[in-house]
Amino acid sequence: MVHWIVAPVIIPALFGAMIILTMRHDTLLQRVGSLVSSVLSLAVAIALLVGAGTGEVFSYELGSWPAPFGIVLVLDRLSAMMVLLTAVLGLVVLCYAIATNWDQRGRNFHALFQFQIMGLFGAMLTGDIFNLFVFFEILLIASYGLMTHGGGRMRMRGGVQYVIYNLAGSTLFLFALGTLYAVFGTLNMADLAERAPQLPASDEALVRVTAVLLLMVFVLKGALLPMHFWLPNTYALAPAPVAALFAVMTKVGAYSVIRVFTLIFPTTLGAVGGLVADVMVPAAMVTLAVGMIGVLGGGTLARTVSFGVIGSMGTLFLAIGTFTETSIAAGLYYLLHSTLASAALFLVVDQVRARRGNSTLLPQSPMEGAGLVSTLFFVSAIAIAGMPPLSGFLGKLMIMQAIRVEDWWVWGWAFILCTSLIAVVGLSRAGSVLFWRPFDNASPQDDDFTVVPGTTAPLGTAVMGALLALIVLLTVAAGPVTRYVQATSAQLFDTQTYIYAVLGSPEERAARAAAEEALADDLHGADHGAPVRRETNGHEEGY
């Protein structure tokens, strides 16, 4: 099992390189290579989830260099769940891109797609915070190319905005890493978790600065207010399959917050205490409100869905920011749901554009196949709004129950319930304009960012149906999934298990230190024990 941990990183890296070097002139080979890579990644992800389901934490040392000196990949319940979610969504999105020929609208789509998947997998498996930065940069560099895939003036403008915001985040990340290393002398997560409680009081201010810098970086990736400005235009302008894949990329920010602030900077750490929660909870409430109000005034279906993503991230961070076992478990269930629901809605946007020429929320001529697309939209809208009977309703219910013990629970419930109502109104308005209002036969509007529409391939619609089927499956399997995320949350708060899996137990470390000392004594004896002879001018001299 241990050696399979590196497979999710190696498989897309190898296939991405092969596609760019040997298959770039053959469309069929690119598609086959990319599909094979995605299927293999999914198979490995399932195997890793089964292995992690035992509750054991696995550590893989790259190059056999022991932690904390070498690079390690760590598999636990959380990383296994995130890898599987990414693998499933990646395969679905890839099938849609191929079915609708989105992959042929620009150069190197499949290679960039594989490198982004590689970056996502690596970020979720790494046990070293510097390599978290490295994998962030890999997935971001690939996403820059995917964001502008197909070209277009407005898409390039949105891509530039996206690059600028993320470069600022990367700069902050480097500052945070420099401060972190200056204070702790290590960047291995397990080593950081072990050293954090031992720091002298004189370093507490630096620890708080580091925690805040890291929080800013992660919430920028997760689009938490006020770091959310890059998301609406970026997601609305990106190619539909890319926007659907980006639905899991925002969750990397949430994953990083969970990992770092339960392992390295927990609320029990005196230097940090409740600082992160005190900041994140009100920011999450405002993000939730801003996102769902944006659903009312999006102007186009693409921007409406983008604001819906912001609102869902507000709900997710509200659960995460409470930092209890129950709230983290509820947040993880909602994370699974919101990723699938957001991706499905972005694919619906592409089908609307393919039939109307744009997704502007103004009456136009009837679209072809409106009945099928409206059904897909209806199910997706129910999912992202959190209405029964789908898993979004269950996720929000779990979050509301989890925050019931907090002093501010009334505010949390009010924000969740009121914004859910706002989302229902906004999405109902969008659906009625697109599908049910009388049409005035007006010519298509030109305010949908002039994004080139997709195609109405039946296979693409079937892929969307498969994505919605996954949401239904998540609802039906709510019992076992809930038990898994509850066990995952409990494992996150059992930090000693993670530390011992990476660094070894105290007994193992003592035995290793004794063996190294014995080896050093043997080498020292070899150097200074028996006489050593060498030749000088043809004569042997003894020493």
C-alpha cells in the first residue's frame, strides 16, 4: 500500500509528458492517453481509499530520505477522500470535454489537464508544507493555460486577473514559509506539529503572523471574502469543462485550512488559540451572504453559478471555522456535495450557451432541447441551493446541527436559512427566464462576455447525467459517507497518529538514533583503529 501513495502523482505526470512530447499532433492518441491516465488514477484512488479506510496513516518517503529531512507523502482518510473526489471529477470532466470537442479548441489541453490533476493530487498527499506550495504552483500554472483555452479577448482578460491574484497569493505563501522556517527550523508538517507546543513565549507573535499569512493564502484559493474577487469572472469566462474542474480547485484551499489548522495550529495552541476561528466564522457568514445575493443579480447564468460557488464556499468555511469534530465532519460531507453540484451547473451553462449562443438572463428565442436542459438545470439548482431531498439539504442540516453548541448559532442558522431562500429565488428566476417565460424572438444579446458556446453532443448530456447521478448516490449513501467523514474528522484531531506515522513513535526514534550512533562508532573505529598504510615514492609508510 505504501508504494501506491506516489502513484496519483506519477501517473498524470508521466502521461502529461508523453502527450506533450509524442502525441501532440494526434488528437486520437491524446484522448486515449488522457483517458487511460484518468482511469488509472481513479483505480488507484479507490485502492487508496480502501487502504485508508482501516484508520491507519501511511507515510511514503521519496528517495528513502527519512522525515523530516526528506520529502514525504502522507495518506490518511482525508487525503484519500480528496484524491478520490478529484479523480472522479477529473474523469467526468475529461469525458465531457472530449464529447463536446472542447479539447480541440486550443493547444495542449490534455497535457495541461494532466498536469493540473497532478498538482491537485500532490497538494492533497504532501506531508511537507513547502511541497504544498510547489504543488500549488504546478496546478496553478496548468490552470493558467486551461483558463485561456480557446482564446478570446474577454477570456484573456479574465485570465490575466486570475494570474495576478494567484501570483499575489504565491508571494504571500513564500513570506509565510520563510517566517515558518525561521521560527521552527523545519517545514515538515508532522515535525511542525510536534514543535509548535514547545516554542517559547517570545516566539508567539511570529507564530500568529505565520498563521495569519497562511490563512490568507488558503482563503484566497478558497474564495473567502474579501479574497473572493477573482472568482466570478474567472469561472464565468473559463471553458465549461475547466470551470467544472475548478470546482474542486477551490476546495484545495478548504482542505489546506483543515490540514494546517488542525495539525500545526490547532485551537489548543496557546499562541494561536481561537484567532483563526474568530476571523473565519464572520468572514464565512458574509461570504455566504454576498455569494447568494450575487445569485440574484448575476446577469448571466455563468456569473449566477459563479456566485453560487462563492456562497457554497461560505457555507463550507462556516463549518470548518468552528473547528470541532462534528463541524469538520459536516463540512467534509458538504464539500463532497458542493463540488459535484457546482461542476454540474457549469456544464449546464455550457449546454445553455450551445443552444442560445449565450447564457444572458434575458428572454430570447426558444432553444433546442429545452426540456432536457431545463431538467438538468432544475436538479442542479436544487442541489446547489441545498433543498431537499438531495445531499445539499443533508449537508446544511448537518452543519446547522454541528454549530448548535456555539454561542453564535442563531446567526449561523439565520445566514444559512436566509441565503438558501435567496438562492432558491435567484435560481428560480434564472430558470424561468431561460426556460419558461414567453420568448420575444429577440436577437441574442452581446453581454455574455462573447464566450464561444459549446456543442449539443448527446454524449456530453449523458456525462452531465452521470454527474447528477453521483449527487443522487451521495444522497442515497449518506449513512456510510457520514460515518466515513466522522471517522476522518476524529482522525484529524488525533494528531499523534499522524506524527508517529511520519516521524515514528518515540521508541522507534530512540532505536533509530541508537543504531545511527552505533554505526557512527563503528566508522570512527575503522578510521582510528587498525593502522593504515600508503605509498610514498615507492615505499610504504605506516601510520
